[in-house]
Amino acid sequence: MKSVTIPMLFLLLTLLAACGGGGDETPQNNAEPMEIYTPKAKANPLGIGPVTEEVTLGEVDPTLVAEGEAVFTQMCTACHKLDKRHVGPALAGVLERRNAAWVMNMILNPEVMVKEDPIAKALFAEYLSPMANQNLTEDQARAVVEYIRQYIPEEKL
Ligand code: HEC
């Protein structure tokens, strides 16, 4: 093997060296644009918080929907309506815009999401009031997701 590999490597290097010639037109002081287009860290599509794995949504579970509705009515309606913007965004269809894990992390860890997740950050910049942490358990947050996802706005019925 070696007898084949080394000459081939040599050939490759020679070719590379040959191609490298004359490539001096590239400006050297291109550090600034490079920095702009290189994000420091790739955002996690699941958001930041206790939910670190994708949440699979199966068939709608009516028990979970009822539980979610109760939690939503008590803990979220001060700021959210399903069909229209209130203190926070309208939540009908939010699961078409975002994945369930992201929504749960937004519910369970809004303080950090609003500071570090790019989407939540942009929402905060738009809505200007912070999403409150309602101290839901992970199960309650999952139930709220179930409630929101089965909700169909009246105009779509
Ligand atoms: C004190 C007001 C307030 C309460 C209470 C609140 N939210 Fe929010 N929520 C907001 C605001 C404002 C935003 C937009 C982001 C921001 O400004 O922090 C938001 C954003 C969200 C988002 C992201 C929406 C999108 O378009 O991506 C979800 C999901 C959400 N809230 C769900 C909930 C749920 C579920 C509850 C109840 C457990 C809740 N919120 C309670 C104010 C609130």
C-alpha cells in the first residue's frame, strides 16, 4: 500500500502547489465581513431549557387537552389569546411555526429563552414585555401544547 500512497500524495501536493500560483488577488483585509457571516454558535432548534429532546406529537389525547385547557385558562390568558395578539402573540397555530420542544422551553424557561434563543429574543424585541415564567411542570407544559395544537380557529372551521 505504502508504495502506492506516497507517490500519489506527492503528485497531489505538486498539483495543489501548481494551482495555488497566481491566486494573490484575494484581499488580505477581509476579516470584518468574515466575522459578520460566521455565527458564534448555531442556535438549538429546540430552544434552551429542560426539554432537550424532540417531542413527538401523536394522536390528539382528549384527557391531555382538557388538562391543558385548564392550565392555559388559569395561567396564560392574562397575556395570551388564541386567535389574536394580546400582551403576547396569538397562540393558535404556534405549533405550525415552532416545534413542541421549543414551545415547552419557552413556557418553562422564558427568562433564558428571551435572552439567548434568537427567535424568542426577536419576539421580545417586538412585544417589549417579558413572557412570565408561570412555574408549570413539564407535564403541564406538555398538556398546554396538546390543547393549543388541537385548537382550530373559528374562521378555519
Ligand atoms: C405576563 C404575560 C405572559 C404570560 C402570563 C404568559 N406569556 Fe407567553 N408570552 C408573553 C410575551 C410578551 C411573549 C413574547 C415574547 C416576549 O416578549 O417575552 C410570549 C411568548 C410566548 C410564546 C411564543 C409565541 C410564538 O409566537 O412563538 C409561547 C408559546 C407562549 N408565550 C406561551 C405561553 C403559555 C403557554 C403561557 C401560560 C403557561 C404563557 N405564555 C404565559 C407573555 C406572557
